[in-house]
Amino acid sequence: MILLQLADNLQYCSMIKLSHDEISLKRATLDNIPQVNKIPIVVILDSIRSNYNVGSIFRTSDAAMIEKIFLCGYTPHPPKKEIMKTALGSTESVTWEYLKNAKEAIEFYKKKGYNICALELTDRSINYSKLNKNIFPICIIIGNEITGVSQDLIDLCDFSIEIPQFGIKQSLNVAVAYGISIFELRRIYNLS
């Protein structure tokens, strides 16, 4: 019934897929990246094991235009072939740095006044859709695909966010969870 009501309010018209050149006219370029208004989000990837997840997170980070990515622990970093294949050039548009110890980046951004947040299930996790503009600037920690964010990094966090799950699994793929949360944060930021 709802679908029929929605369909009644839509005007049907033909659509034409945009070409790559038409899409590119509305996008940033490597030449103007320094002038692009980046969202004040720093992302820490701590001991992500998959090159493909790292590449996907780079590509999503470019799409949301975040401030910076830190690749920490044993997280692979460019120019690994699998990262480059998945990132499709976004390793050039997203500022990144390899840092062995994630705590260094967390402590640096904490001193700069960033809110520190883990994308992790904790006993006090906040639903990602309940956030507001007061969380910016923010540093988000993304943990290992199996073990998540380590407790020693959670101890440095101001809060944690979670994405509700409705199936039999406890979590989403790390790159998918990152994509969902980062675009919710982008939406919130754009409202402010």
C-alpha cells in the first residue's frame, strides 16, 4: 500500500546516465584538492589486515572528503597493488600517513581538541544515527576486521558509535561499516 501511494506521487520520466566527463565537471581535481573544504574528520585504521578494505576506505574517504587517514599497526599502506586497485587513485586525493602506534595520533588529536571515537560495540555505544554537530572535529578509530578496536585504544576514547544489526551476524565488513558511518557524519556536518 505504501509503495503504491509513493508511486502515485512520482512523475515518471526517462533518465539518461551521465558520462564520466559530465560527472567529472562537478568533482574536485588533484589540482584543487588543497582548496577543497574537507570535513574535520581524522580516521585511524588500526591493524586492518585486508589490502582491499584499506583501498575501499581510501575511496570512501575521498568521496566524503575527510581530513586525513592514519594507517597504524600492521595496516597495509600504499603502494600495495591491491590497495591501489581498490582505491582507484584516491590515495592521491586523501592525505594519509603511516604511523606504527595509533596512540600517538590519538593523543595528538586529543590535544588539538578533537573528540575521539571508536566505531565499536561497547557497553555505552551510541547509535550512529543519534549523533549531532557538536561531535566535530572528530577522530574515528576503525579496528581489525576480527577483533575490532583494542581495549587500550577504547580507553582513550570519548565515546563509541555502533551501527545496529538485525541479522544473525554481530557486525558489518569494516569498510562497509566505515562507509555507513562516514556518510552519516558527512550528512550531519553538512547540516551545520
